[in-house]
Amino acid sequence: AATELGLDAVVASCAEALRALGTPTDRIDAALLVSAHELRRGRREDAARALLAVDEPSAPPADRLRLGEALESAGRSKEALKHFEQVYAETRAED
């Protein structure tokens, strides 16, 4: 149904627009958008691939935490843990 409605193209277009804004937060938001769409479609590996393609060490910790949470949802606990450890090392906050 999503393909018939053209949602794949809409999500891709929105993600590209976010990436074009150029900030680390926008690039993370783009990956989160694509990943959420892929997860809803049952494409867990595609969701993980979209998230793993993002490397934004200068992004705010809260954004990197969201990325880690999304990786965990996509079944990539090991990669998620790396994000959580990096954020913790930087902030010493557990929340």
C-alpha cells in the first residue's frame, strides 16, 4: 500500500531535503525518518543501513542518543551501545 501511495518517494524526498539543510541534527533526522519508514515496511536491514550511514560526532548528545535508540529498534544493539557509551563518556548523564 505504501508503494502504491508513493510514500517511498515522499520519504526519500523529505530525507533529501533534511540532509540538504546541512546540520548534523538534520542529517540524523533524515536517517531517523528513513529508518522509521523502513521499519514500518518490515525492512529492518534497510532501516539499520540508513542509520549506520550517519556519522555525526559533532551532533548534540541528545541527537546521537536518538540515533542509538533507533539502532536498537532496528536490531543493532552492538552499534547502539557504542552511541550510548560515547554520549555517556561525553556527558556523564545516564538519561
